[in-house]
Amino acid sequence: MTPAELEQRLLKFTREKLAAREVAPLITVDTRLFEDRVIDSLKVLELIAFVQSVLGRKIPDKHIVLANFRSIATIARVFTNGDPVASRPRSRSGPRPLSGRAFRRSDSGSPVTELIRRGVMQLTPEGGLIVRGAVAALVDHFDATVREWALDLGACEESFATAIPVATLERAGFVSAFPEKLIWNGESARPPAVCYHHYPSFSDMTLGDRGSIVTAVGRCYRNEHDPMSPHPEERLAAFTMREIIAVGNDRLVERLRRGMMDRVSLWLNELRLDGFIETATDPFFTSEGRGRRLMQQLLPLKYELRLRVATDGRSIAAASFNNHEQHFGRAFSIRLPSGDYAHSGCVAFGWERWVIAFVNQHGPNEANWPLALESTNVAALV
């Protein structure tokens, strides 16, 4: 089969089977299939299956990368000429580690260990973390900064309950995907993330053209804490999360995600924090299984901020920048004026992990921290 023949068959298939009705006539062989969101994770398997059936051979997963699938013309040229690009180890973007940084350590271990010994930070039997004094003020400072960013974007601030109906988590796909992580609260459950509270408010509705951006801070709970691990404070059962959540078209979601990554990159420099942003596997979903994994290879749907917590380079995930595509739009039947399902995305910050990384990098003495804080007596994060 020639590239031109494969192009025409792919163009017809994409217009008739994959693309939304209103954009199908506009698609050409040079249209960017993934970057322009013509195809999502529910359609990527159909596209790959069609290409394989026409070619009469399987396409290895390592060849399912954006360089080989950017457009119909690209697919036709690459796979008929037999010279596809193979995937590489996942790349990092964002701020590089700061050179020459030395982590401050006390005689008793890491700075966080020292503050736990002093009682400034305290692990609870339930797997939460209590912080006091300057460390509590640090949490307040971090949260106030991101809240202002959200308000600058036009977000409304929301407040959510400390429990969530199990039916909501079932509809969102969390119960089937991660039943072992669920923490029960009587007949309901503890929320595993802030954003799960938000989508039911638009259930079976059609959004306006501008979509919606909200922000909220809340307690989240996951059955992941191991008190016998070497660093039990780094993976808690109860933790504090600030999220900025967008529901609308794909452009709104990507503006939020990219804009927040830019702000966080600059913020790390201001805080003199050693960290990096990299692509990561999206933990929200498993219902699309292989389709989402392949979509992640083609166009990253999740970026993760990792902050250094040890002198050996060990890091922890402290923020995530997520594009859910139409997962929650379909799950809760949220539509756009065009009739398509809405896209959604969120940016999430885990404040306990920010505090742990900040203290381990700058030491337990607040006089050495690169910002002045107004200390508070007690802030309990339990």
C-alpha cells in the first residue's frame, strides 16, 4: 500500500468514525489528531486497530508516540515506509535541580525527623500529620498563594463536605478502579480527592460557553499509609489538598494546566526549592485501560511536580496537573452547548508533602528559610 492510498483510507475513517460531527468536514491529512484533540483515549484504540487492519500487522506499543501519529499524513508516511520512531524513557520538563544545593541535616537525621522529635510536627495513629508554629504558617502561606492564583483566573472558591456519597465515587469510576484505597465513613466514604465533590453539581447539565473554574481546599483520605515504612510521613492516610478544577472545553483545561505549570516553575525558583516537573501516569482512571496508557504516550495527560526530600536525590510527588479529557463529562453527563461531553482538568497540591520537602531542603530552623512567615500557635492537619 502506498502512502497516498493509506492517507485516503485513514481520512475517510477519521471523518466518519472518529471525529465529532461538526469538525469532521474540516479534517485534512495534515490536521493534528492529538494536539488538536480530534482523538481521545476512547478513540485511540479504534484508530490503531484500523491502521493495523489495513497494514495487516501489529503496531508495537513502543511505536505509538506522537512523532508517528501527529497527523494522517504522518501515519501514512511512517508506517508504509517502515521507519517509525520508538518511544524513549519519559522526559522531564520544568525547572532543573538547583546546582550546589546541600540539604541541611541535624545530628538526629533529616530536618523533618528533627521537627517530629521536637513535637513541631506529629504523626497521628490515624495516619495524619499535625503541624505547629512556623510549619503551620508555611502551610497557610502556600495555600494562600495558590488560592490567589485561582482567583486571578476567575475561579470561585467552594467548600465541600468531609464525606462523599459512595454512589458519586462509583459513577466517577473510583470504586471499581481503586477499591483498596477507599476509606469508609459509615454509609458514605472519605473523599480521595477534592475534585470528586465538584462534578455532580453539573450532572446531566449543559454548561455555558465559558465553562467553569472553581478552587477548594479540603481533607482527602486514601488507604495508603504504612506506619512501618522508612518515611511514614511522606504517604499519609489523611492529607490536605488544594485543587483548581476546570470543566468546559479542551482549550479551557489546557490553559489552566499549562498556565499553572508555568507559575509553579517560577515559584520553585522563588522558594529556592529543588524539584522538577515530569510526565506521569494518570491515577484517576483505569476504566479505559490500555487506551489511556497509549494516549499518555501520544500526548501527556498528567504532569507531576516532584520535590527532592533527601540528599540521595529521592523525591516525592507534591502537585499534579491533570487533563481528564471527557472522562467526568461522560460519567456525569455534562455537556457543552455543541452537545459534546465536557472536558475537565484539575491542578492539585498536597500541602503536607510541600512542607516535608521545604523543611528537608532548608532545614528545621525557620531563620534559614528563604521567606518570612507569621507563625501561628497550632494548625492541626489530622
